[in-house]
Amino acid sequence: MATLKELADIVQGTVVGNTELKIKGVSTIQDGKPETITFIAHPKYLKFVQSTQAAAVITSSTENLKDKDGILVENPQWAMAKVLGHFSPKYSINREIHKTAIIASDVLIGENVSIGPYTIIEKGVVIGDNVVIGANNMIDIDTAIGQDSEIKSNVHLYPRTSIGKRCLIHSGAVIGSDGYGFVSQKEIHLKIPQNGKVLIGNDVEIGANCTIDRGTIDNTTIGDMCKFDNSVQIAHNVTIGKGCLLTAHVTIAGSTKIGDFCLFGGQAGAIDHITIGDRSVFACYTVAMKNLVGGKIYSGVPAREIKVKNHQDAVHVEVKQLKKRLKQLEEKFITIP
């Protein structure tokens, strides 16, 4: 439980109304619960303000409160994330190395580390302070895990993978597996050895069932502060800049370079050996098929600036409608002998 003033201090906001109002949790505005706080991040939810049972509202404007108690902030979604963190269930971590864990004799383990049941840690691994490693993980030879990182259960880190500080790797992730490389001659497919590594920066989150391939010669690199949704595929030798957001089922093909702070919608992707500029945004199902400059929003297959695609789509619809009208006129005025 917290008072409205205490929550306002957490989000650096301004209280409107009763500063001592008791808040026990969080609810959505359309299904608001008594003694909870909610938020408005989009104008379409304004219609629920007067009917919601939530005790207080986080918003960016006093007018949105409709005489309800609340907290004024610049970014309601950011503030709600902070409040959700305050009310998140707290699960204690038993900081111990489970007796069933199999750990090579030369592994370097920092202070306050937790290693779960049946996890295997091979020789040459370095684990920083305060790292939490769940159950049934495979941490392969010469891998490094930075301090304050967490590896959930059933994760495989292949040899020489490097995980930065404060990273979170969700269950089912496979990092450092071979890239897909073959050279064909006379109907024989010769496997190309994948001798590079995967290097992951600091403050990175990798979603469940993501796969990141090691490089062939150069390394596959993921920049600081990147956040990957579930089931993202990153191929060998890819470079992803800092602060990129990749949502579910994004696929980036080999040797492509992604700039800083790029956003990829669901099932978007890029072919191999291209470069994408900083702060590019890709709508869902968009595929980059050539080098693209940064700072623009792209859509379609192949990816085009969204304003160009929208114009082309509109012209296409107009042409179809015109052809239909011409056919109708032709059928109306044609003379059959």
C-alpha cells in the first residue's frame, strides 16, 4: 500500500486532490477497481474516466481527471511502469549454488551469485557479482556473464558468448549457435565454420525463445539497452546498435547492420548484407530489402517510406475502381447485333 503522495514522489509527479489517499494496487481504467490507481496514455480511454471505479488516475492534464484524484506527469505510461514496479510481487531469491549444479573447477564466480538446479557451467566461464542463473541452463566454455544479470531457466549460452551487465535472458533463448552458412559445389553443401562470437551489451533484455547466431569470422553484436520480444531471430555477423526495440518474430538476416534506436514491428525484418540508419521505424510485416536511411517510417514489402506506400496504395485502389467503372459503362452501352 502507498499514499498518492508517495506514488507521486516515485514518478516525480504532482498530486491533484487528496495526498493521503491510500492506494493498494493498479487496475485498467475500463475495469477499474476501488483503492487502485490507473492511467490514461491515449485519448480513446478518456471516455472511461467518469465511470471507472479506480480511486486515482495518472494523466498528463488536469482536465482529464474530471474532478477525480490523480497524479500529473509528462509521460503517463512511463509513470505507470514505475508504479507497477512498486506494486509488483516480490519473490525472494535464495542466493545459493544448488547441490545438483555441475560447475567446472576453474569457473570464476562472483559474490552473491545464485545458480539453480541441474545447471551445467563449463570450464573458463566467468560470472559477475549478483548474477542469478535459473534451473536447467547450459553455460558453455569461456562464456562471460556480467554483474547483476539474470538468466532464466532452460537457456543455452554457446561457447565464448559474452553477456553484459544488468541483462535479462528469458527461458528458451539460444545464444551463440552456428549461423546458417553453407557453400555448394557439385550438389554438395559444405558447412562454413562459424568461428565468431556473440557479444551482448549492457541493460539488454532477450525474450523467450529468441535465437542469436554466432558470427562466421566477425562477431554478432547487440548494443546496450536493446529489448527483444519473444521469438526474435538474429543471424550471423549482424550488428544491432544501442536502444533498438524488436517485437515478436522479427528476423534479421546475416551481416546486416542496424543503427541505433531502431524499432521493428511484429514479423518485420531485413534481408542480408544491408545497412539501416539510426532511428528507423518498421511497421508490422515490413521487410527491408536494400540500404535504408535513418529517421524515417517504413512499411510494406519491399520497405518503402510509409507516406510513399500509402500514396501508391491509394493510387492502386483508384485504378481498380476506375477499371470497374469502365467495365460497367462498357457493358451498359455495348450494342449486341
